Amino acid sequence: MDLTGLTLRVAAARPHVLLAAVPGGTAVRLAAERLLRARDWPRASTPAQADLLLVAGPDLPELRTPLERLWRDMPAPRARVHARTADEVEDALNAGRGLLGPPAVRPASAAPPADAGGHREGDHGARERHEGDDQTPGHDGHGDHGGHGGHDGHGGGQTEMPGGLPMAGQGADRDGLTLDQLHLPLGPFLADWPAGLTVRLVLQGDVVQRVDVDEPARPFDDAAAEAFWVHPWLRAASGEPVPVGEAVRRRAAAHLDSLGRLLAVAGWPAEAVRARRLRDDLLYGAPGAAVAPRLERFTRRVGRSRTLAWLTRGIGVVTAQKAREAGVGGPAARAGGDVTSRYRQWLADIRRDLPRLEDPAPLDVAVEDSPRGPWSAEHPPSAALIALLPRLLEGAELAAARLVVASLDPDPDELVSRGVVEVARG
């Protein structure tokens, strides 16, 4: 039996795709998620599960090293492609599937286009699939919310043992005891994680002792991308007339995107998929009357989930006053509480925006908040959210770290958008 050919045919028929989104690549990521769902291609959450690596967004030199590490951690047969724009996603995925096929049957069209950046490796290896569709939070294999960091965190910069695990040193814990100290990077490429964000944790036991956040990677000047979620606010700030309905539709979709991440991290994949389907319906212009009943059911089901509230209660607490003192606005400041309060605030904001999806009035950026707070190119809302992370993570248990980040969901795109880059240049 030709095991190599069989393995390649299986991988090519329905490849497991690891999606690595970079700052400025939100539109590409969304197009990829939608197409993968339409094709029923499984999403891989770790390199070990993946056949195909899809890099989504502009080329960022600062992220080439962690991307190479991600690529090396994928077992063969494997293929890698790059889609820099949403329009390139379909060709890139087709090229990747072609690269995974056996050489004897691979079509001539399988060679990647110039901007797909694809290449392939194959051997006799095969992998198990790891898929889940549990209906309640906490039962999809992601119960250890911090466990995505270690080997596949890909932060780099520390001494590693065989297998990629960082070595432990020693240091005094918060009670003065001497315990092993572990340096653990989360990011820049994790499933359900802000694109390109790297958070470096120092752990003693399972408690976070210190947190450092890397500056987000920025594209070359000529590749600077507009932040997808605040695009209506950027256009309005430049003087272009933008309907309020377009802005609140984008804001509600952004909250659903954030909820999809949080629900996936919390271990409720079925509702995460529903959140993303609703997000895409809003982005592709579904009438408010058509999407409202499904949104109402979704917000009611998630908002009333006792299990989800139990999993997230008391984690990452910040009062409304402390949030505003830190420069945070929007849902995180209005929620004034823990992870539970923040996701419920997203749900309340979605319900509030539902009747306004077709509002033709002109958008006033001073009145309508962007998804993560009042929009300002000088002070993007996500910059304050990122700055808040160390305060909320220090002293927390590792299992809570991913939930805290997901409940704030800062958008690194805001820091690399054309408007922000221009302001930064003065």
C-alpha cells in the first residue's frame, strides 16, 4: 500500500487549516473563516493538528521568525500559503490543497500564485483529527485556558528544552517562598487570540507573577492597512459621509467576533460558530428584520448560561472608574467588573444596536463609539486595552489568562492602520 500517497490524498481532500492572522489582516481572516466554514474544512488550533498553514494579512518582517517556528512545528505532509488581501484567500486555499496532493496527481494549477507564497513538504506521517462540537462550555478539550501558550505560544526569546518548552528558573513567589519560575510567551499566533499580540508571562506554580507585552508588529509604510472594525469611523473622520447604520452594523459584528473568540476559549464551540455566522450575516448586509430573531436567541442563550457565568465570574476584575483612569472606554469601561460583566456588556450592546442597522443618519464619531471605545487616531482604544493587560493578569492563575485577554479582545489592527501610522509620523 502506498501510505505516502494515501496520506497526501486524505490531507488534500479536506486539509486541517491553521490560520495565522497578522495585524492588518482582519478582513483576510474573516474571508478565510467564512470560506473554510463553507467548504467544511476543519480549523486546526495547534501546529500539530495542521496540514495547511494560511498566513492572513500583510507581510510583517518582525513576525517572520515566529511564523517560521510555527511552520517548523507542523508535521509533514504540510503546505504553506499567504493571502495578503481578502480577494486572494480562495486562490491561496486552492493552491494549498494542490500542494498537499501526491505529485503524480497534483494538477498543474496547484503551483501557488505569486502572492500565495506556498510550499510543501511530505512524508509518511499521519495525524489524528481533534474536533469537538460540545454544546456546553468547558468540554471541548480547551479547559486549560492557559495551555495554548507553552509549546505553541511561539513567543521566542527564552532558553528552551527539547520539545520547545521553556526552562524554569527560580524566584521568590508572592509569599516569599522560592519556587520554580517559568517564562511563558502567549502569542503572537494562537487560536482565538488578537492578531500578532505577544504577552510574556513569568509564572510561579500556576500563578502569573509578571507580565510584559511586546509592541505590536507594524507593516512597511506602503503596506499599512486600515483597521477593519473601525473603518467606518476612519472614513467619517476624514470627512466622508457614513450612515450610522453602517457603523453600528460593523460594531455589532465586531462584538460577535469577540464573543466567538471568548466562547471558543471558554470551551463552547457550538455557540462560537453561531456567533461567527451571525457576524458574517451582519457584515454581508443581512436585513435587520431577518437576523434579529436569531440574534435575540443567541444573546439570550449566552447571557443566561449559568455554566459560562460560573467559568468566568471573578476573573479579571476592573472597576469602571479604574478602567477610565487607565484610558479605557467603550464596553470594557461600561461593564465595570469581571469577564462575565464584559461579555454580557457585548450582548447588551448588540441588542441595543439591532434596531439601528438601517439608520441613514450621518455618523458622528464624537457621538458613536467604535467597537472598543471612542475613536481617536492619536489614542486608539485598543492601545489602552493592551496597556491594561498586565494589571489584570498579574496575580491571576494561568488558566484564567486566556479568558481575560478574550474578554478585552484588543484589536492590534487599530495600532497599524493608515490613519494611526500617519498620526504617529506627525
